[in-house]
Amino acid sequence: MGGNRVSAGNGLIVLLPPETGVAPLWWKLVDGHIVSRSEGAARVGSEAGGPDGPAMIAVPPGVATIRRIELDPAMPAAQARAVAIRRALEMAMTDADNLYAVALERPEGAEEGVHHVALIARSDLAHIIAWGRHHGIDADIILPIGALLPEPEEGFIRADIGDMALIRGQGVVAQADEPWVQAMLAGASFEIWPEEKAEAALVRALSHPPVNLRSGAFARTRKSGVDASFWKRLALGLGLVLLASLLISVVLIVKYEWSAARLDAGTVEMAKPLLPSTTDAQAVAGEIDHMLADKGAGAYVFTGPLAGLMTAMQPVPGVSLNTLSLNEDGLLHATLASARAEDINSVLLAVQGAGYRITATSSTDPGGRVVAEITVKP
């Protein structure tokens, strides 16, 4: 792997120093390249711009440590993580209530039954988050920097990252210049990581961190822009629902208007035998009333039976109305025709079911159609 290019992506990495009074290192990434290295947020803000992408703060081993926990390999993964965290807290030298613990992701090919847990004081973690915000970043990732180095099967791994020299061995993550570490390393075997490899691991952790202390109760609060986007999507969804409701209403209105037009046309067509010149369904009732008044008959004597006959004919399209008249007796007379006698019987039964009395005589016309001359009485 050449240069510092590891993965396409932008972001910001801040390396906190192990000593107090020393400025942290600020690395800005563009398309996987470290394009800016500086000491202090002011220079990063003026020369390299603010973070475009995720921001990560790497914490030294003296602040966040890694604990090795061995468990039964047959234990389910979720249970093993929970047990590993509990045991790491129990093994700590300080009150467990003051510590925050997160299990590391198990890499592919990891030793069965071996788990690793990152530990940090809750007050230190809160201070780091507040420090980042004070310097203009709300970190997405807070990484114990020792988690970058895999635990070797034997000996130690040493890597120089920024201003820190790290050591990792079986159950050990520390700075190489610690006095107790120097005594432990005497005569031990080492794998030395070149600076390029160590930086590549740090850059890779920006997109795939082995552990993130910015989780649980310390998880980053989403910015208000996310909520605004949610409300915009919700408003758009409601608008679409209202638009769909309006379209449905329009379609129903058009459908009802079309059905009413068909019914009016049917009314005019049925009234043709009695009122040949009529073209307006609304005028049919008025003209019939005038006819009845001239004959001295009540409107219901004609319009009631007529409505009952028309209603009975609607579901039987095979029956046609040949003649319609109001005779001197003031009763409705009509001639029905159909290819089947059963269809005419269906109409007559429906009229009778509506409360009217029927008299009917049937015959057959030259074309073989059944013709029924009927009188409908209220």
C-alpha cells in the first residue's frame, strides 16, 4: 500500500497526547488522503477548514485501556459480549459505577472464547466530548488508540502513531516509554509496524472503528437538521395523502355526475311514449303533473307507479318499454317486451314487491318476442 491512501472518504482525526500541556494532533482527510497535519484547532480551522465527514478523537492508553477476557467458546455471541463487559468492570481497580465499558468487535479469525473490552472513566469520556465541542467538533467516534493494534499470539507489536509509541501484547496495551513496560519488554520478541501501516490503520478506523466509546449513554445526539429533514418528509407525505384524497373525491364526483346523466337519459327515454317532445329529465315530472291536472288525477296516481316500474326495469336490461300512457281511468298503462318471459316476470314481481298491483296480458309479436301489456295501480 503506497502513500496514505486507504479508503475514499473525508473526515477529521484528532490524536490526544498522553501528556498534559502538549497540543493534540489534527489530521484532515480528503478522499482517503491525510491532506493536513497540524497542532491545535485554530490552524486546522483556518488552513484546512472544518470537518467534512466523520470526526474521530483517538484517546491514549493512559485514559482508555483494553482488557482481555476469556470465556467459554460455546457461549452465544450476545451473551458473551455482556458477560465480558461485566467481568471487565469487576476486574477494574476502581468503582465499576464510575467506569464505562464497550466490547470490541471480534475480528475475523479471532481466538475462540477471547474477548476484549475497552474501559474509560465516565468523567474522562464526558470531558473528552465536551473538549471536542469546545473546539468545534462533535465527535462521531471516540477510539481507544490501543484498539488499532491486534493482540499478537506471542511477543509484542510496536507502532509509532503521531507522537505516541504504542505497545500491545497478550493482555497488554500501553505506551512504550512507561517504566514498567520497559522492564517487561526485556528480551521479548517484537513486530515493528512502520509508520505508514500504523497511519493506515488509524485512517481505516474512521470508517470501520474496532470499538466506539461514543455509544450508549454517550452516543452523539443527532443534529436538528436531521429532525428538520424528517419533518419535511412527513409534510410531503401528508401532502401526498391529502392530494390522493382530493383526487379520489374528484373521481367520485365525476362518477356520480356520469351516473346521474345516465339516469336522466334513461328517464327521458322511458317518457318518450308519453311525452315524445321531451328532452329534459327534470321537466318530465312537471309535464306529467300538468297532464294529470288536466285529467283531474293526483300526481301520485301516475308518478308513483311510474317510478316503481322504472326502478324494477333497471336491473333487467333485456326488458324494453315499448309504450307508456295515462288512460282515462287515470292509471299507468305500459307495454313491455323481451326475448324471455322470465325477464318480464322478474320486472312484474319487483313492481309488486314495491307495493303496487299489476294486471298483465301477454302475447308474442311476429319476431318471437314476448309482449306484455300491463296496468300498474297504486
